[in-house]
Amino acid sequence: MAEARTPGLDQPSFPARRVAGRGPGWYRGDVHLHTVLSAGGELTAQQLVTAAREMGLDFVATTEHNTSAGHGDWARHAGDDLLVILGQEVTTRTGHWLALGLTPGQQVEWRYGVRDDTIDRHLAQVRRVGGLCVAAHPYAPYESGTLGYPYHWFDAVEVWNGQWRSDLPWNADNEAALAEWGRNLSHDVHRGRWWPAVGNSDVHLAGQLGKPHTVVFAEELSVDAVLAGLRAGRSWIAGSPAVELEFTAATGDRVAGIGERLASDGEPIELRVRVSGVPSGTVSLHTERGTVLRERLTTAGSGTLSWQTTARDSGFVRAEVRHPDGQAAALTNPVILA
């Protein structure tokens, strides 16, 4: 994708849009990050990329509040082991959203609300450069934080947001966002178009990065490929790097993974979830009929759950993994059954 040159910025110094030698695979990343350039932010770009490397993240996105001023700061710190996506958190009067995949120095207008009927123009601005528009923390309990726009105006929904907390990254706000997303999913899958879920830390302080983060299947570790994976829902959300998950649906010799569609021709479908890293946790499967199966993991935190259904009974299946206290450990996008 061509990148527009911005006056006053040395375009070649910006992070590459692709990490060489990183082909198809599952990549971990956090795409909602703030430095000292955002209100409440106490970390520098250097501190965040150091933490990202220590945590084993493959990609991050810089999303300062309403500014692209920090885009250039990341060039000195990104490298072959860490992809940086340029972005912005757009804090409108009636909800926030993430503009991901911006060109260097590109800035998105934020001074409007849902009654101004103008957001479409700004979403289109991001999409024209191949970017992704994500509804951020829909139920954040502060002025302008609660989303006033419907989920379907965006490309994805941040159903899990760290909300500035490292000790309790899952809370009632996230539970509400997940419930609304799940209700919409039941309707949207039936109509042939659904909106993927993502999870991010919204890091402002030390210790918050990657709690949670999104694990995405991408054809390569590049901006375009990662955004394409998120847009397609080929992703799941992890509460920490310690959590591992595999989720597939199979019938005959056909297999589909997270975010994919399985054509079953009316034959029985076996869903399989393999989890590790959640001691004594629970794994549950969910369809448009609600929770259809729940099982406990071992004290070591690993296990495999299997369940059979048909496309007639279930239009989709998604998985949740919870810690013993009910805190989320992992959430998946659905496998679509047909």
C-alpha cells in the first residue's frame, strides 16, 4: 500500500509495514497503546516496545488520543522482531474508536458526536488507506467513554479492554460488551455478516501491556495481513501470554478454524477446543441458543473439550475460557457452520 508523505516528517524512518521472514501463522499483539502523549499515559514508546518484546508480542499499535504526533517515535524502537501499526484513538463526544493502519502522520477528526451524523466520513477516511475501524471499550463508565454508535458501523468491536487495570483486567464493563456482542452475533450470522471481537490492554501504566491482547492468524507479519486477519475474525483474545488455545470444527475431511466457515452438507460436526495455561479454569461453548457445554480444566490448567452438533442446530459456535473466579482468560470469535 502506498504511504502518503506528510510535510515535516521523514517518511523512510517510519516502521516498515512488514517484518521480513515471518510467513503464515498465529501472531500475538496489542493494538490499543498510549504513551506520555496521551492523558494519563506514563510510559514512553521505548518502555512499551521493551515490554512488548519481553512479553513475546509480535505486533503493537500506537493509538494516542486524537493525535499522530507520536508516530515517528516508534521508528527508533521497532525492528525485525516487532511490527508496529500506526493508529489513533478517536475520542468523539459519544464514544471512542480505534483507527488502525493509518499512514505516517495521518490524523482523524474527533470533534463530533452521534447526533452530528458525520462519523461515516471519518470511518471512510481510514478505510480508504486500508485501515481498520474498531469500536473501543463500548461500556467504559466515564463521560464520552460509553459508545453511542451501533457496533455495525465499525469493522470490529473491542469487547475486552484492560481499562487501565493490570490486577483486574476483566470487569463488569467487559461483561456487558461481550453480552451485547454475543446477542448481535446470533442475529448477524443469520444474515450473513458478523462483526469480529478483539481485546486490548488500553495500556497507560506499567504492567498493563498485553492484558489482554489479540491472537490473530495472518498470512504474514505485516500491517495489511494482520488487519485482514482481524477484519475476517481469524482471531481470539488472550488474557495473558501464558494462555494457549486451539479451536476447530470438523466434518469428514473438512476442517475450519476460528473465523472460518465450515460447509457440512448436513453431516454431524465435531467442535474441539484445546486449552492450556488456565489452572482449574472452565471452558464453555456458546451458540445462538446460549451456553451449550461447560467443563472444568485440570489443576495444571490444560485440557481438551469436544462437542458434536449440526448446522441445523447451531449456526455458529464460539468458546470462552474463565479462571475459577469468573475472570475471563480467553474468548474466541466464532466458527460459522453451514
